[in-house]
Amino acid sequence: MIDKRIPHTDLDRLLDRLGKRGAVYAPAKDEAGEAVLAAWPQSGPAVLEYRNFRLSPKALVLPQNQTLMCFKNGDVAEPALSDRETFLFGVRPCDARAMLALDKVFLGGDQHDPYYARRRAKMAVIALACARPTSSCFCTSVGGGPGDAAGADVLALTLDADLLLGAATAKGRELLASVADLLTDAPPAAVKEAEEQIQAAENQMAPVNVDNIALRLRDAYDSPLWETASQKCLGCGTCSYLCPTCHCFDITDDVRGGTVRRVRTWDCCAYPLFTLHASGHNPRPTAKERWRQRMMHKFRYAAENFDQLFCVGCGRCIRNCPVSMDLRTVLKEVGA
Amino acid sequence: MARNPYLPYPARIEEVAVENAARDIKTFRLAFADPESAAEFRYMPGQFAELSLPGLGEAPFGIASSPTEAGYLLFSVKRVGLFTGELHSLEAPAPIGIRGPMGKPFPWDRMAGKDLVIVGGGFAFTTLRAAIQYILDPANRARFGSLLVIYGARTPGELMYRKDLAEWQARDDLQVHLTVDEPDADWKQHKGVVTTVLEGLKPSSQNALAVVCGPPVMIRFALLSLGKLRFADDAIILSLEMRMKCGIGKCGRCNIGHKYVCRDGPVFTREELKALPVEY
Amino acid sequence: MSQTVAVQESASPGAWEPKVVAFLCNWCSYAGADLAGVSRIQYPPNVRIIRVPCSGRINPAFLLRALQNGADAVLVSGCHPGDCHYISGNLVARRKFALLRDLLQYAGIEPERVQFTWVSASEGGRFAAIVEKVVEQVRKLGPNRKLVKSP
Amino acid sequence: MIASHEIETRLREAAEGFLREKKVDIFLGYEKASFPFRTSPLFLSAAEKARRLVWNPFCTANLAVYLPRLFKAPADARAAKVAPPPPTVGVVVKGCDTRSVIALIQERQVPRDKLVLVGVACPGMMDARKAERALGSREALGAGEDAQGNLRAVVEDGTEVTLRREDVLADACLECRSPTPSIHDVLLGSPVEAKETDAARRRTAEFESKPADVRWARLQQALAKCIRCNACRQACPMCYCKDCLLDQTRPRWVGAGTDISDVTLYHLVRAFHMAGRCTECGACARACPMGIDARLLVRKLNLEVEDLFGYRPGAAVDAAPLLSAFTMDDPQEFLTEP
């Protein structure tokens, strides 16, 4: 519920205040002029005009390299898990929503993932609503929206020279209370205008039909579609590594001098080695099976296991595929 | 606080035995380094564990011992890659890590009171050995009906657990049929594939369950034979292999459809598998 | 096996000594190093020798891995042109080495850290002189900090 | 200069003819993508679908990358028995793509007699990323080119923006010295003059003029962005190895993660494996989702290859690949002497 207001000019003070409590990440421009989520404070004020970051913020909960344990002289040492709070400001609603998907994997089931759990528990997300979705955005089709607060603790949106804020969780209420002196009540007219702005953004987005997608995919398991759809796939990991919900990982041992680190690194279902048995057998031997797996995992298996699609419609995979593959085409064609 | 599921229990190798004539399968008897770890590691036959060697990583293996064999764990490992190659070079009392137990065991509740047919081939006999030892334990034997074991290998030298097999064949509370594709001069038992023996013995499917582990070809033909013998799909129990890393359903590579072999398997009934894509 | 293999881990603790990993071909350069040893020719004990079948066997990844694992320099030596036990292994390798050296230099790795030479089985003295030169150059450069994987 | 749409028409006719007359089993070209500055590779096997083919200044992909897998040898004798005969493949090639095809023929990865090369004299392709960056926060909804070859884009609010050709041409095209396919079965468009440009040399010299430590620092800064997605490798037609050294685990030459040392090793090894083989198409750099100039190191190697050995990758079908040949008087001034 959006009910608070802070002028843009005071945003830095808010971020500085959070910086006293822990690590803060906020939007900045990199040397190429592209928006990135970077550690605060930065050389200038936080950037508020951007579409989305090229990299999703998942690395902050699931780092691309994470030491699980160290072996030295016969002893095992677990790395100390940080107690430091982390505040993410400016994450887009799609990426905030993706955290909920990751939660299902790493916090659900019989076994919690302690490394993920700690980072997640210490994290507060201030999502920034989108006023200008891109042509590859389709969050509204997969359950989200440009003003969706799912996965966020606070939802913010920019309106003229102000930032409007509202808490979405207890953690978010606590966060806003801690900076209450910087905030004023948002006038109802501004809130209304904000809601209209979100509505306008929603209307801009071209819908993608994911009705019954799990069922449609189940029936299309043996469809020739997979062969043709995957033909041009190069087998790189761009789509997975940029995806905010892709979470598959590898565990390898890294030997440096007398120390062995057992390291978790991102992995990707497009790689042939992902499922290769030591015997040489590979249950997913070609791009066809691997690409099908990617689609099935996101739109069918995740729905079956977690009752949630593992796609938030951020469009990164579409925008960054070196051969311009577009999963929306497959979603449209499957079972059509 | 819950134990970190990525952290192996410390253990050491107590004994290494060569299992086959080709000398590429060894059985490792492992003991936990401390009683607390041993007490925490509670498992049932059919489950597996990740063995861990610092610097080489981890690899999953079915547990070849039964919990009734107290004080140690057995793992039979074929030398195929980097990890297993290094493991094969180790001797007692080398330290090793054990992470687990993982996955679902054989459906022991359902197996109670049933006649059991166990069909195994080659190297994939490890968890079947665990199951047989478990059933034969004096405290358990009365809970199960008849026990028929059919175990085949390419040559007599490739049959694993020779001592156990001899002991079982000397008992009268189970039937053990051994068969090889290529007998040597001393071989006096069956010749041919396990399915021939199975179809020859014609075990009844009434109130019976079949447990099948082996190479893919054997499984395919064993399923055909069991079908002929009218074993229903939910009366046939299989165990799958898959490349694994985390072992706890997170890392995302061992799935068949929406099931993770590490967490929802490795034991599946044929009925369960029929509902899944054939991607294994 | 030549005496050079027995390298002392630096004299006084904390004092840095160059570590040079030398990849020597089995037929010429390794024998040359051996001859240096049996002839009791003095040369710096900073070199660790890895014997390879032929300089043509050298994969650039060997050298990069050595640097990554903390070698201060790598030295590759094969038979003189025309002397290769496999006729032309060293000649094929020569092109690779020329390019690899240029690549690493371009990337900003000092050229003294990646060196190539030919040493025949009879050139014990030449081997010792080359090791002396390489170690001297690396000593001047100081420890390798590029590409080394931090612990 | 012949306009793109004329070439497009002739390309469709050619592809349709080849497919209808069964002169090719598969035709590789480009189709429309979801974004105006891009195209997507198209695998055609039906003549009636030839109208999906497009030709415009965004046909950047090097389609030679798909050839080795189409002609991949069966894994073993058993597979060979049941393997279908190799297909005949028609493929659209620009100057750089042709060099890749030649290099693949040199390395016996693809058979010339199974290829129908539809060459297009290439005026240079636009780099989608450069164009997107030039538009800043505005997104293009449509694109085309004007008579001078400048890029015209329609952005969200309906206004038209002109981007100067020189500003959006792909880096590899700015450095290209042989834009017209040197071998082909059909040539579309009038041959484009081979420009003896020294753009690559100037870029390399600029980097080289810096002290070693600065070069290293700049390399590390560029590679710090790398996410190890392998896109640079996968997009490269010359990276066809069945087991890439960078993936090997016995032993593992390069660590799996994004430790800067491992990332550097990855890029050094990848660059070195391109020595004498890189045909300068720029696919690696364009594929990089992080905007790393993946050609930084390879560009230098190619100049060395030319200066030391007088060799240009992908120039001649019958030339021996550079690193599988030698001469007695190859340069060896770099050797250490006592």
C-alpha cells in the first residue's frame, strides 16, 4: 500500500541511512553508461531513469561463486555466514518476484540451503515500479506486473520529483519506520496518479498466452517443435546466467596450494556436460532435449512442483540471446 | 540448528576389497570418524550417499550395506573417471567424507508381507545386496514372504559379493540363481541372460513385488519378462542413476520431468516412471 | 635424474626466491640438464623440471597453469631444429611459441616470464647458462603477481 | 551499391530454387527477429517458406557456426552404420563468413562439395548493441536504412532517428579487409572493394603503446565483467571441438567460476586457440552479453600471424592451417640465448 513520499533529492539520505545498518545496492551508471545495481554510495546520486539492469540481482542471494567449505590439513571449515543486512534499492518488480521462485527451491523442501537462507533472511528489497516497460517485457502475462509488490518488502515508484513508497511486508514496514523522519504522507491524489501510471504501463505490454501452459507443454513433450526451435541454439549460457530465476548450480573443488575450496558455481542446462554421466551416457544428448528441458523446467515442472512459473517476464533471455531466440514464440506455438 | 546439508560426515576407509576379475570394482568399507556422525546417519537399503574427497569433489553411490550390518557402510565403486580413479588408489585408513543418506529407499512398508523377486545385473547389484542383507536379518526375515534372487553378469569373474552369494546359496530361506553370459570351465550354474532364468523360474506375481537394478538393456528386457509374468506396474520397483551434484533437489540436473532422482528417487515404481518423460 | 630437481624451498623464511618451471623435452633438453648435473656445472637451484616427450607436446595451457599456480616464470626447451626425435615436433611448436609469447606480452605479462630455447643432449653448459640467465631476469622482475590465483 | 531489398528478393529466389530442385537439403539464412536491429538464423528445408528469408544490415550472425555440427562425424562405427548421408547445405555467406567456411574446409570439418555458398558482397553490418546504446533510453520499434546506408530507427514516441553509418557499423566490419566472398557458388550484390584498412592495426597499436602493467590492468578490468557464459566460444565457427579444453575436468585446466585468474586463463586459452584460425567475423564480441571486446587478444594474434608468417586465416582453401605446418626458417629470434 503506497502511502509515503520522499523527494528525489532526499533519496541519497535514505540510502545513506540504510548504509549505516548494512550493505546497500542502488542503481548507478557504469562506464558504458548502462544502468547497473551497484554498491552504495556511488560518485553521484542514485539513478532513477533506467529500464532494467542487464544482470539480475540473483547473484546477491546466489553468488556465481560461493565457497561452501574449505579443507585444509584434514580439517573442514565452513565459511562464516555474514550477519550484515543487505538493502536492494531499485530492483524491478519482475526481479523481486523472481526471488520468490528462488525461495521455493532453496528454502522449500526438506533441506534448507543455509548459504542462501542466510543471505535471504538478511535482505530487504525495495522494488521500483516500472513506468516504461520494454518491448521484451511480459511480466503481466506470467503473474506479475510493473507495479507488483510480490517478493518486495517495499514498493516504490517515481512520480515527478518524488518517490512514493509503501510497505509490502512486515520487514518493509520496519524499514520505512526506521526512516520515518525522512518521509511524509503521500497525498491521495499522488497515490491515484501513481496507480494510473502503473495501469498505463500494464496496458503497454503485449500479452503472451501462457494459459494452461503446463498442460500444453506436457502434451507437446514429443512435438517436432523442439527440434526446430532448438536448431539455432548455440548452447551458450547467456539465457540462464542472465535469468533471474535460473538457479542450477555445479559444485567443484578448487585446489589452491594446500587449501581445497568446495565451490558452488552457476551451471546451465544448455551445456552438454550438465547431465553427462561418468559412463558417457547423456540423458539429454542434444540441443533439442536441453532446450526442451529449459522450457519445461520454467513453465511446467516448476508449475507442477511449486505452483509457480519460473519465468517473470523480464525478457533478458530474449534481448541478449546471441541468435535472437525468443521463448515467447515457443510459448505461443506450443499446443496452438 | 539443522545440519548444513552440504557438509560431509568425516569417515575413514577401513577395508578395501577387489570385487571382480577385471579389478575395476572395489568395495570400500567405511566407518564414521565419530559416534555422533554414525548415529545421525540413519538409512534404509535403496538410499545412496555422496562420497567426498577434498580436491576431487563428490560422487553419488548406492549404499551396499544394510543398516543391520552395524558399525560400517559399504560402497562398491567402479573405476570410470577422475573421482573413482582416485578413490581406487586409496587404502585404509584414508580419510573420506560421506554426505547423506540421500533419496528414498526401497518401499519397505509395501514390501512387508510380500514375496520378493530381486533381479540384478552386473555392477548395479549394490543396493540389492543391501536389500537382501536387510531382509535376511533374523529380526526382519519373518516380515517378508519368499525371496528369489536372480543375479547375472557377463562372466563369473564379474559377479560381485562372491562370499555373500555363497552364504546365501547355502541358506534355505531364499533362492539365489546366478547366471553368466560367458561361463568358464568351472561354471556350473545358469548360462544366459537373467530374463531367461526369470522366465524359466516363473515366479508368481500374486502378492509379490519385483525389484530390478541393472544396465539399461537388462532393465528393458526384465520389464518385458515381468510383464509376461503379470507383475503389475506398481509391483515393479526400479532404481535409477543420474548425474548429481547437490543430492538434495536444488542443483537442478537430475530431474526426470518434475521429479528429482536425488530427492524423489532413485527408487521408482514402473508405474511412477511411466508417468514421467523417458529422459534417463 | 639431475640434481636440479632437488630444489630447496628458499633459504631463509620469507625471502623470495624465483620459481621457474622448466618443461624439457625428453630427448635433448632433459638429457642436457642431466649432463649439466653429472658434469657438476653450477647453476641456480630455482628451476623445477617437468619432462615432456617433445616440445611439440607443450600445450600453452601447461604454461598458463604453471603461472596461475604461482610459478614466477616458465621455460620451455626442445631439440635444436633438425634434431627432433620426432622429426618436426619442435618446428611445429616453434610457431606456437612465437605466437604465445607475443600474446602474453600483449596481455601485459612480462616476456621474461615465458621463455623458450633449444638445448641439445650435449649442451649441459648451455642449459646451465640459460637457467642462470632466466633466473637472473626473473629475480630482477620480482615475484609473478599476474594470473596467480590468490589463495 | 545494390539495395538490401533487391538482394533479399534474389536471395529468396535462389534459396527457393535450390530447395525446390533438391540441390540442397537445408538452406541457412536469416529471418526477422523480435527486435528491429536484429535478425535470427533460419534453417530452411521447405522451398515454400523461402519468403521468410530476409536480407538487411542486421544479418550479423556468422552462419558457418552451424556447419560443423551438420557434418559431424558419427560417434563410433555403430553410429556410422545408421547415420544418414551428410546433407547438402546451402548457406548465405558474407566476406567474413566465407573465410570461416574456408578455414573449416582447411581443417576438414566441412566438405566443399556438400556446400552451396550463396555469397553476398557485404557493405558492412550494423551492430545492434551500438545502435541500442546510441538511442539511450529510447527503444526502437522499427528500423531501416537510408540511401547513404545510415540507420533510420523509429522510436517509441513515433519520432524517427538517424544514426550515422560509421557510428553503428560493427567493429569487425570497420576492420574488414575482404568484404566480398572469395569463394561462392552464387554471388549477390556487386563486389565491394577490398579495403586495405589498418583499423585493426591502429586499435592494437593503441593498446600496445601502454606499459605492460597498464595493459594488464585494462585486460583485468574488461574481463572482470565476464560471467563465463561461453557465448564467445559458442558463437565462434572455429570452436567446434567436441571436448573443449576449457570444459575438461580430467584435469580441470580452468576453474569453473568467475575468479579473475580463471576468467583470464579462459580468455587467454580461447584467444590462443584462435591463432591462425580467427577469420575476424566478430561473432564472439557481438555474442558477449556483457559487452566485452572478446576480440582484444585475438586481434593482436591475427596481426602477428600475418606479420610473422604472412598468413591470413580463411584466405585459401588449399593452404595448410598455420599451426599444423612449418618452414625451416620460421622466425625464432624470440628464443632465449645464453
